[in-house]
Amino acid sequence: MISENCDIDEFVEAARNKDILEVIALAIDEATAAERIFYHTHRHTEKDRLCGEQYSRQLKQLINYLRFEIKPRRPKSRAYQLYMANWGGEDSCLPPSVCMPL
């Protein structure tokens, strides 16, 4: 995992200068690893499980912002703030074959 502490800020810092498609792939891998922490309850503490659940949720939100440029229900969420600060400019859309308007 990129962030052993389940910190979305740490993940974004590591992914900041990468291509958007690469960031999406990294976020998918990271969310999968975080969910494994959450679902493998016999190996980790309750804190680890909660960390994995929240972190994977934030990563999935970030993936949705990157893929679909959706408008969030909670525009004050940390994942949305990080998306806007790093990839949310007007030219942030993926290639037309990948970017799907809603």
C-alpha cells in the first residue's frame, strides 16, 4: 500500500505528478488493499478495520471524481478537496473515449 496509515493526503502526495489514468489505477489498487484490511477482520484490530473502510471509501470517491467528474453530495469532503486542488481544473477530463458526461 502507498499509505500504510490509511491517509488520503499521503496517497495524493504520492500520486500528484502522475498521469490521471495512472492515478486511477493506483487508487483502485490502493482501495482494494484497504478493503482487504477491512474484510480480513481476524488479522487486524478494530481501528485497522475502520481505517481500511474509511480510506477505501475516500479512494473510491476520488476515483469517481477522476473518471466521471461527478458533482459530490458533500463538496466539503476531503477527497473532493484533494481532487479539486490537484486534478480539478478545466483541462482535467480524460481523453474523450474515457471521459463520460453525465
